[in-house]
Amino acid sequence: MTEINIKREDGDTGGRYVSVVNGHEAEMTYSKAGTSRIIIDHTGVPKELGGLGVGIALVRRAVEDARRDGIKIIPLCPFAKAQIEKHTEWQDVLA
């Protein structure tokens, strides 16, 4: 299995989680809703990375960061929403 390294780029109003695997970039973007919530609005994984678990790794990292930072997630992105609904152990971070 390919190792998935994820970098978080955080700005004043939002940011993204990004991973480059086999030369292809996948990302999940978010906006900040105040100081205690983020809105995940998009997850993009190139077809070349399909089935490698990159998308779910991006969501998992956001969940881990939300727990660590004491914030909640509003998943507007259909992929992130579906993954959080599927993984009941992640639902503690839902806003």
C-alpha cells in the first residue's frame, strides 16, 4: 500500500488538506465558520488515485485535527459527509 502523507495548509478564512501520491495531488478544502467550526466544502481525488484510500485519509486527518483543536466540522462536501456518516466513531466532531 502506498503511504499517504497529508499536509495541512491553514489560513485566516480557510485552508486545505493536500496529499501528493504517485505524482498526483488530492485535496480537501474547508472554510472557517468562526473560531470553533470548519466547513468541509470539497474533496478532490484524481482518478489515478482512486481506490487507494486517499480521500478517506484526508477526512480522517480533518477529524483528528478537529478533536485535537476542539473544533466541530460541518461536512457540506458529499464525500466527507458520507464518510463521517459511515464512520460512527468520527461523529463526535459533527457540528
